[in-house]
Amino acid sequence: MNAHDEWETAMTGVDPSRLDDQQLMKELETIHRTRHDTLLYASNDALRAHNGRMAELEGEYLRRNPRRLVASGRTREGARERGRGESATPRV
């Protein structure tokens, strides 16, 4: 690893494809937890970095889970049903 690689890792974190599933979920939970404060209080550069990292992590999650559970309440049709009292949370 050269100095440029070390700088890139420090700025963006580990390449999401190198994380195991548990590490990826931990990174996603952390970035989602810090999202609101980053949006409200961080510099434009920090927000841009946060956006980029979030996109990388979410993209990797979607790549690994192309058939993930989608709650019917989170679709357009489901949103209409939600207005009639149905929950947006998937039933397992």
C-alpha cells in the first residue's frame, strides 16, 4: 500500500467489497445514524464525502442482496394501501 492508497482509505474507508456481511451492516448502521447531523452541521466537503461513502456502502449492499425483502407498503401500490391502515413494515 502506498501513501496515496493510505490517504484514500483514510478519506473514504475500506472498499465496501472487501467488507464481510457483518462489517458492511455495521458500516451502514453507522453512516445512517450519523446522516442527520452530517446534513445539518457538517461542512460541504464532509457532506460530499458522507454522500459518496453512503452510496458506496448502499450499492454494495444492493449488489449482494438483489432479492432483498421489499415491504409491500414501501411500493407505490403499497403506499396507497397504507392510507387504508396497512403497515409499511414487512411481515416475515
